Amino acid sequence: MEMEKIRYEIIGLISERIGIDQQKLNDYGREKSLLDASIGLQPRDLLTLFFELQRKYEIVFEEKDIIESRFDYVDNIVEAIISKQVSE
């Protein structure tokens, strides 16, 4: 349940802050990179998302979290957040 709640919040945040359609994120977000042309995020958008998520969930991502967990997939971002919440 927690995973789906966080996923929903991330999709809402991307839609609100960056302007990507929520339906598109729901349709493609699990199997495609957020940087894929069909979704349309730019690398700077991921950086914006990175800082927004740290603020929202009161966590701190390290460089290894971004590299090792492929921060460009919604489900990987969710897993990284849950992992940080458990460890902090």
C-alpha cells in the first residue's frame, strides 16, 4: 500500500511541477525511463524532482542512490524513497 501511495504522489508531483500528463506517466512510467521521448522529461526535470522529493519526504539521497537505482524510472524512485525512510 505504501508503495502505491508514494507512486501516486510522485506521479502527481511530476504532473503538477513539470507539466507531464498523469495518464501518460501511469501508462508508461513503469516500463519506460522518464527521459524517454514518449514521456518527455528532461534531465533538468529529474533534478527538480530529486530536490522536491528530498523536501517532501524529508530524506537525503546520495549519489549512489541515483546511480544504483536508476532514478529515471518511477518504481525505482519509489523504492529509493522507501529504502531511505527505513534507514533514517
